[in-house]
Amino acid sequence: MNSEKPTFLSGFVAVIGPPNVGKSTFLNRVLDAKVAIVSPKPQTTRNRILGIYHGEGYQIAFLDTPGIHKTRTPLHKSMVASAQEAFHEVDIIIMMIEMTRPDDPDISLILKNFERTRKPSLLLVNKIDKGSKKALLPIIESFSKLKRFDAIIPISALKGDGIGQVMKALRSRLQPGPALFPKDMKTDQSDSFLVSEMIREKIYLHTRQELPYSSAVTVDRIEDKPDKNLIAITARIHVESDSQKGILIGQKGRMIKAVGRSSRRDLERVFGTHVYLDLTIRVEKNWSRDARALRRLGY
């Protein structure tokens, strides 16, 4: 009788792709928890987000990366560099594209990175709930001809279709190794980072098209008050002009109140307690083009 324990498997997996293809939605779906913010606008993810999946006898650490795209601004260059570095730091690579945009010009930029790696890789064709099977088959056939992916899997990150198949494909490619993180850990992000990201998500969802890319959030204080069943949070929203500050405040303060209200609701779900959220707005001219300001704001 063999009394040896089964070999534990573990590894790091990067999730890469053009902006707005559903990488963060995929990560949240796999983990069954909100560790990455989501919005319909491109370039929502600015930092690499680590999410940890705990399976039976295995563990996967996912890196959700910013969308890779051609850019000239210092902020977006920092985001793209962060995503491209993931190629060298992980064991398996997931590339995700959107079914309705198989000819996205940023895809060729991403494929160039594959020329320098021989790591196991999967191609996920996301948002199949938005198209027909008839349109899907030519996409799979076209990318199969590239011979760069071990498997091509159609999925709907939003609805969960195909996620089980993805996890099986990943597990079969893991190598023997120790558990990388404690069992109760789903992300390595600090509370401050999660708070700032959730507030930034609400800015994306509530404001005009031009504002989100010029806004950042820093957290000054998180104070736990268990005797009052309350967490008090003080955070600052950074914008680049007085006009942007006006947009964010809104008529009679309605916009900032809406951002604060919806942020507080999400934070209360995350922390499991009442949250008092104090938001202020600071104008910091051209911060997204200033290397020192980018570093100070965490980019």
C-alpha cells in the first residue's frame, strides 16, 4: 500500500491581453471574490493584481495585468511595462482576446512577446455570450495556425462559461511545488490598495469619459473602531485640473456624493462592517505625465 502523499502543485499564471477584454472579470470569477476593479472603459487596471486560487492539492497565483497597448504617455508606458514584465516572472501565460474584436491591433503587439518565451500558454476567447458559434470557429482556426498556444478555450468570464475547462487546463500544466500563500489568502494587496481601487472604480462608473484617466486615489487613513462596529477611511482623489475637480464634485456636490455612496457600499461588503468614508479632492497639475508624481501615487 502506497502511503506517500500526493504531490502538491503550484505556479504563477499571468493574464495578459489588450485593454478591456475582461481580464479582471475573469480573475474575480475564478476567485469568487472582488480583487480587481471592473469598468466598461479601457485601461481600468493600472497595477498588476495578484489573486490566489486554492484548489484541492494545488495552488495558482494569478497576475492580472494592465492591458498591453501602444502608448506615449508616462502613465500608460508604466502600465504596459508592468504587463510585459509578467512574461518573465510566471510559469504559465494566459492570453485573452475578445470574441467581437479578434483583429484588435494590440494583439500583434502582444504576440511579439511570445516570440521570446516557450512557457505553456493558453488563449482564452472571451465574451462568447455576445456572439455566435458561427463567428467563433474562424477565430479559433486563425489562432490555431499560429501554433503558439497549447489550448484555445472559448469563455464568458461574466457568466462563468468555460471557466472549469480553463482551470483543468492550468492544473494539468502546473509543476510540483509548495503552497505559495496561506489558505485564507486571496490577494496580496493591502487594504489601502483595495480601498483606493474601489473608489477609483466608482469614479470610472459615475463620471465622464475624459476624467477617469486623469484621476488617482490615495488613502490617508484606515482606522478600525470595533467598539462602534465601524471602519473610518480618509481618502484623497487626485485630478489634473480645476475643471476636472468641478466635474467630480458635480452640481451641488451630487457627483462626489454618488461616488462616495457607492464606494462605501462596496467597502462595507468587503470589510463586513459599517464604513465611514471621508473623500477630498486635490488638483495636481499633469500628475499622469510627471514621473515623480507617478511614483508617489503608486505607479
